[in-house]
Amino acid sequence: MASYAVIDSIKLSKKKFFRAPQWELKLAIRILISFVVLYFLAAFLFLGVGIYFIAQKSAPEQNPVFLINQFLIYYFGIDLLIRYFVQNLPITNIKPLLIQPISKNKIVQGVMLRSLGSFFNWIPLVILLPFCIVYTLNETTTYTLWIWLLGVLFFAGINNFLVFFINKSRVVAVGLFLLLLLGSVFQNVLGVPLLSFFEKGYDFLFLNPEAVAAPFLLFILTIGVQYVFLKKQLYLDKGFSGKKERIVGSGLTVFDRVGSLGVFIKNDIRLILRNVRARQVVFMGFLFLFYGIIFFTQEVYMESYVMLIFAGIFTTGGFMLTFGQLVPAWDSEYFSFLMCQNIPYRNYLKSKLYLMMFSVVLSLILSLPYLYFGIKIMTIILATAIFNFGMGSFITLYSGAFNATPVKLNVKAKAFENTQNFSFSQLLFTLPKIVLPVLVFYVPFQFFGFTAGIIGLCLTGLLGLLFNGFLLSRIEKTYQKRKHQTLSSFQKT
């Protein structure tokens, strides 16, 4: 019964794909993504073959399995986070199926079984299966190694079904991420071994094969709860029951003091507060604040100023690099209406610019805990913030003139889900946002040292502020020149 459910679900998805508009473009992008997936699977395969020898070289006195167990909790935490943003859940168009003679059990089985084919479920197997083979050939081992592998795969399956719940609750998503982050900070910074509990659990699984019953039962329990959860959603009137809701962002009267500029600022704030797609992108920008933890805690990166500048740009410019790069696409569904109003185009652009500048200032304030890593790190963060504030925001706003790919606000899109959002021009404009500050720092740094590099970043940002009127005028002319082309592209949705 379950296999038939999967086959029927695949057939429906196939028909939906080839009957959709612009399916040729979607097919080309899927082929491209398939090559990327195959590349990463091959890389993971080679990693799995070599991980035994890497473990032997880095810690010859320790069992390689125990060394891997130290990182499993981090892997599954990051895996869950990436799944939330990237993994497309195999949800077909359910409502037409509910009026057909198809049982709800069959529909749910098809959705759940298809989800097991996700790329993320293959990663642990592709890495750990070669490792287990190499380990078996080089060590005197028993079946406990393979039981341990089975237990790890059960945990990967738990993540696969857990992401269904996380997608329905931002509280669960944020809570799990903060829990992992706090556990990492407590263990690596404060020396409190909160995450060691999970490491010891994986060690116990390797030493006691009968313990595999625990992840197996937890996997079965997750499947059962997920099955009941999905089945409860299968009603035609689900989500249409009347309920009173407070209108989010109905106030914001403080912005009325700045006239038409305030109208645009309020529109953007309401968009972020009300729309799930915009909130998702803003949350991704917020996660960039923690980018510095990856670099500032590793000695190999602390020795490279270029990498520290790179980290500073992402830490202070997360919102600018995520939300900002989709300007003016956020307004694509009503862009023609905006252009018909008696409102200066300059005010529209200034509202976007001020929003990005404010995000840089807010990110700088939220980055103050990085003082823990020293004055030099904080100096880098401050210099990159000045660059982003005075120059990076203008580069991002200018790149929007060439962004004619609309954003669909009525969907919670995962990565690659909405193929119309792919913009090669935006990909090209990402380079100067990242490479330019590195060059501005590196050139004077090579000749005159660290202080000169920091001054170079600060001066570039201050020059952007000094010539902000000239830069904004040039950007406005570019937008005006491409306005009709942008309108035409947005109206094709």
C-alpha cells in the first residue's frame, strides 16, 4: 500500500511539473542542481574514505568513532537548520485529492515516504558507509560498528520528519537553534559540558549495540506523531475557520512625520512583520550575526586578516545581503501601482537605503559581545560596519536596478523552490559587496600594516556618506532608465 502511495504521488508531481508554465526553465535549473548535488555527494564520498586516516593522524590514541561522535550533535543541529531553509517538503496539491476516492492514509504515506529520498538523508550514509568499510579493513571490529551506523541513520531520519513540525512553528525552529548555539557557547567558551551528554550517548551506542533500540523507538515515535499531525491537516476547510486577529503593523505613526518617505518605510516594516517570506529572509540575515563565531574561535582564521574582514562584512551586513538584494523585487506584485503615484522615485530609493543603513547600525550594536575576542576583532567589525553603512548599502541599492525577477509574497519558498527568483545579475553584484572591502583593506595593509587597512575601510565608507547625494542621483537615473523594463518583467508573473 505504501509503495503504491509513493508511485501515485510521484506521478502527480510529474504531471504538475510538466504542465506548469515555464517548465523548461525549471527543468534546466533542476538539471543544474542535480550536477551540484552529484558533486557534493562525490565530495562526501571521498571524505568518508579519508575520514578514518584523518582521525588517525589528528588523534592516533583515540578511536576514530569516538572522535566522530564529538561532532555528531553539531552535524545534526546544523543539518536541521539547513533543512528548515533549503529542504522542499514533498507536499502535493492536497485539496483536489480530498474530493477523489483516495484515502487520507494513502496521501499521508506518499508524502512521508517521498521525504525519505531527500538529499540530506543520503549525506550520513555517503560519508559513514565508506568510513565503516575502511575502519573494518584496518581494525579488528565487530558488528557494533554497523549497529552504530544504523543508529546514526535513525537520527538522520528523525531530523527528516522533525523538519515538518519546525516548518509549522517558528518558535520550535528558533528554540532548537538557540538551544544548540547556547550549548556550543557554554561548552567551548565557558567550559560547561552541556553538549557532551549527546557525545557520551553516541559512545554508549557504539559500545552497547542493544542501545540502538532507543533511536529506533524514537524514530518510530516521530513517524507516528508526524503521521497523526499530517492527517489532521487533511481537511478542505483547514485554515479557513474564522478567527479574530490583530492587524500587525497597523500603527507606526512615528514615520508619518517624514511624509512620503515614511509611507515607504512603513510598507517595508509591515512587509517584514506580516509576510512569512520576508520574515524568513530577515531571519536568515539575523543568523549572519553569528558568522563571526565560525572565524573568531579558530586559530587558523585568526592568523588571516582577510578572512576576518570577510567575517566582519557578513556579521554586520546580513540584512543588507539577504533582504537588500531583493530590492525592488519585494514590491513586484504592486510595483506598477507605486509607479503610478505622484511620489518622487528618489524617496522610494531613500527609504530602502535608510532601512539597510539602519540594519547595519543594529547589527553593529548586536555584535558588541564580540568584544570578548579582543579589541582588534571589534575594530574589524566596526570598520566593516562603516564600509557597509556608507558604501555597501549604495552598492546593494544600485544592484537592485538590474533585479527584474519578481518575488512571490504568498508562498513560503525554500531555496530553489521559486525558479523565477534566480538572478544571475544579483549573483554578479554579490562579488563587489564582498571582494571590494577585502581589497580596500588588503592593499594598504600590505604596504603600511593593519591600521592602514582599517583606515582604508573607514575612509571608503565615509566617502560614500560624503557623496551620498551624487551616488543617490546616479542610482535614481539608472532606476528611471530601467523602470519600464522592470515593470514589464514584474507583470509577467
